[in-house]
Amino acid sequence: MERWDDLRIFLAAYREGSCAAAGVRLGVNQSTISRRIRALERDLGVRLFDRLPEGLVPTAAAEEIAPRAELFEATAAELLDAVEGIDTRLGGVVRIAAPDLIASELIAPALPDFLGERPGLRVELISGDAIVDLTRRHADVALRFVRPDSGDLIVRRVATFRFGVFGSKAYVAEHRDKSPEELDWLDWDTTQAYLPDAVWLRSVLPGVEPVLRTTSLAVRLRATRGGLGVAVLALPLAELYPDLEAIEGAIEDLPPIPEIPIWLAGHRALRNLPRIKAVWAFLEELTSEFP
């Protein structure tokens, strides 16, 4: 049991990046976390973390150990689920990470029915377009626009988003005959420049400086509807707002916007836990409406 406690403390520190945050996560004193990590390092004969002012930075040894510790953690979780009995097997928390659009417009409206049928299950919905690190268990299951390329994960393409360029009806009426370079563009912040729609905009209009960059889909959508300019938006989202209109003429000579796949990903070691299986099936069904 003591060795498992050491692994729990190691994983908490690995995921949280500091002894203080790991202590909060586990409900123990920060000094206890630090002492147990140093003891584990002595036992193993390796340094697991570099201690920097900003926190703990995993060493190569920690990166090597973490996946194996997570397998042990998953096995322990499966064992606990097995002995708790069939009536409580769907109990517990599942952390779902999803882009803003999917989280707000797809998942959130469907949660009342889904959780209403599973009273022991709880969901933490992490909304945003930044990539959440599944390998460090920042989430259990994730929907992504970018395919994960690392970690022991199960990944499945579940749907495809199609995109267009939209502005408010008033903006489109005023700028319909302008060239793409003359339009006012709204784009993602540079920290999210990896998103395929942002890549498309930079590749086809490299000289354009967007009038607004933001990390928030809600902000970009509100600014577009308010008449600030045009933005690349997913068709299922734009179609929800009758005050938006596609500005097709101005971009008809540009290369088409790539369709963006939606990937469902989760930890292989956790995939057969009943609560994870239930949420996985729930997300597959929700995204099936997108061809």
C-alpha cells in the first residue's frame, strides 16, 4: 500500500507541476509531498523532477515512469469498480475536454438526459480550444480538432466539421464586392495558430493582419455578429444565428477551407471502466449527427 501511495504522490506531482498543487489535489501537506518524492527518488536511484522556481519539471526518468504508473493506477481503479458492486459501477467523475463549440452547443444541452439516467455519474466539462494533455490525466476523454500523436491512447475519428466565412448581414451587404485582402478578418490568438482554420487563413492570405485575435470562440462569434468583420466559423455554429451570412463572392477564388475531423480520444488503460465506456458512447452518439 505504501508503494501505491508513493505512485499516487508521484502522479499528482507530475500532473500538477508543483508540490503545493499536488498536496491540494491529494489533501495532504505540501511538505509531505516533497518528502515522499525525495524518498521515492532515493529508493529508485534517479532524480524524478528538476526543482525550479516555477515548479517541478519532470526528468526523462519521470517521463519513462509515468505511463507505467498510470497503468497501475488504472488497474487499481478497475479493481475498486469491480468490488463496489454493479449498482455503483457508473459512479464517479469523468473529465471531458472539448472545444467551445462542441461543449456549449452539443454536450451541455444533452447532459440533463444523460446524467438523469445515471445518478451516480458526474461530469467535469473542460471547455476550450487549447489542447488538454490526456497523458497527464488533465482529462479522461477528449474531443479534438487535432489528432493526438502521443501517449497510450485510443483515438477514433467520429465526425467532420465543414467551415465557411461569415459576417453579419450588414457587414456582408457593405463588403460583398471587396477582395479578401480588403475584408476585416477575425482570427484565433497566436497561441492557437495550430487550429486548421487559422492555418488556412495564414496560408491563403499571408499578408492580412486580423483586426481581432482572441482565444475565445464566444468573443469571436459575438464580434462577428456585431459587424466587426468576417471569421471562419463551423457551419453548425453559424447556422444557429440568422443574423450571420456567408460572404461567398469575396472568397470564391481562394482555395477551399479544409474540412476538419473531430477526434475522440481516451486512455487505453481506462477505456473499459464502466463510467468511461458510458461517456465514450454518449460522445460518439452526439457527434454522429455531423457527417
